[in-house]
Amino acid sequence: MVNLTLNKAPLFLLIATALCAKSINYAVSDIHTLTMPKDSLHITASYMLINDSIDLLSLKKSELGGSSNFDALGDMTGYEFGIAYGLRDDLMISYKINQQKITYNNNEFENTKNEIFARYNIFQNASAIFNSGVSLDAGFINNSLKNVYVTNINDINELSKRYSNDNFQIVPNNGGLDVVKNNQSTTLAYYPWVGLEDTSDNSFYLRALTGFHNDNSLYDFYIGMKYTKINNIVTANDELLSLASTNNYNIYKDLQRTENMFFFGTNIFYELNDYILEFAYEFDYLKRDSNLDYVNFNHLVDLTLDYKVSKNLLIFAGGEFMYRQLNGQIPYLYNQYTQTTYDHVYGYAKFGITYNFKFDGH
């Protein structure tokens, strides 16, 4: 969201009024020093995907094309809806919901992300050549995974290799299924499953922003920190749990933990006639437990091209690229058993619309 109006000083209001007269106020990104004008409403909706037909820079093919095991990340589809409102000229609030369906071989993981933050513009220096200022964001993010139950025998065995220090194998035997551990086998009475339950993460973050702009571009820089609490349970059907306990191995695992993330980045907005180019870069550094340091950083790049259909309506297309896929973006995905899974370059395409209006009808 890009705000080109603020009532911190009369001079700045005159400058902003001139800018708004010829320019749409908001685009896709929501990381800017400037806040929304009072009583302004910004709505955005987007669709995201990666598959064999839409594969940005051939990332899926090059990084994952030869992988055939359980931890191969495949197609993704998703959507995002966002709404933001200017409470005052120096205070705004924003909410987004994002849902992604991510395929791991034959299993589909459905993640829902909710984010809300408030932005307060601490000051805006209208006398500066480029109108520099400082703002502070305070936000909350929740990711939650719809419970996943794996019934495919090959996938259960792959999960056993990943999550159990005492690996067991389920093998067919005369039309039934046996659990084999240390050359000892037990016949199962019921068809087994292994599940991921009560999986979520909750994060609180602070983000400080500063930046400057001229009549057709904005340049913003930010730094921040985030604290996250993660819940994640690996379990199985009662027979498999009981059998594991009897044989002195454990399938049930409570993977609750916390982590901290420190980040900085830049966001650039450039307008040329009816087109707007948005570029964003962020570096994330994650402080996790000592046994979770395999991949503790990420680079994120977001590139979007917007087209102004009308004064208040934009359509856009672009993509987001990650040096280490979803690292720091969906924290519950990372634990001591899965951290080596997410070491690929990754990216997805996005398409959508944004609409902006004020309640006074403009």
C-alpha cells in the first residue's frame, strides 16, 4: 500500500495533493513508510500457483524434477485476500488471509495464514528533499495446517525414516500388512495411518520503516524481529501407537518449540504512465534450537507489474522467489526431522486485482 497523503505538515499536504491528483494511491505491496489517508480503504485479491505449466525460471524442474521421495515439494495453488483501512492519516490497520494447497507427492497439505498489523507514522519530514519519514508496525501472524492423515504404505514408511530414530517398516504379507522392526514382525488388524495434528504457529513482530519518495517513486527500507511459538504433533492410529510402545519405540512426537527471526529489506515502487513496477527484497535470519541450524536464513525477492485500469482499479501479475523455500514463511514446517527437506530454491507466480476508495466517494 502506498500512501501519498499525510497531515503532518501543511507543505507536505500540498505536495501530496498534487501527487494524488495524477496518481493512484495504492498498489500491491503493504510495506511502506507512509500510511493510508484517513477513511481510505484498500482491497486486494490474488491467485498464486506453481506447476509444470507455470514454473518460474524452471525452478520446480531444476530443483525438484528428479525427486521421487516423500519430501519432494511439488505443485502449489493458493489465494490471498487483503483489506486495509486508514484510521487516521498517521495510523492504519491491515488484515490478510492466505490459503495454500501444497502437494508432497500424493499428499496435499493445506495451510491457512492470517496476518494483521497496525502501522503508525511517527513523523514525516516535509522539509526534506525527498520527504523522508519513520513508521512502526506491530503485527501478528498465524499459520495453521489442516490435519493430514497419511495412509499410503510407502509414504508411511518414508515418514518412519524421517520421524523415528528406530525405523519400522510396514510390508504386505499374504494379503495383510506386517510391521517389521529388528527382524521381528507383527500382523496388523487394522489399516494403519500416520497423522500430523494440531499443527500451527503464532508469531508477533515489530517492524521499523523509513523511506523517501518523489513524484513517481517510493523507496522504503525496514528492519524488524519476530517471535514465534510452534505446535506440531506426529501421531498414528491406536493399534500402531500401541504396537510401537510395546516394542520400545515411539511414533507419537510433540514437536512444540519457539524461534526468533531477525529481518531487513527494501521495497521500491516506480510509476510510469499506466504501469507500476514493484520490487521487494528481504533477508531473514532465524535463531532456532541448536539442532535446528541446517538452514537458518533465507533471501526473498518479490517482483510485481501493475496496470491501472482506472483511477482506483489495478490488475497485476508477478512472482515471489525464495532462496530456501518457505523457510521463515511457514515456521511449523521446520523441525529436526524435516529441516533438510526445505533446501531448494523456490518460487511461484501470482495474479490479481486491487481496488482503492475513500468513504467520501472519491
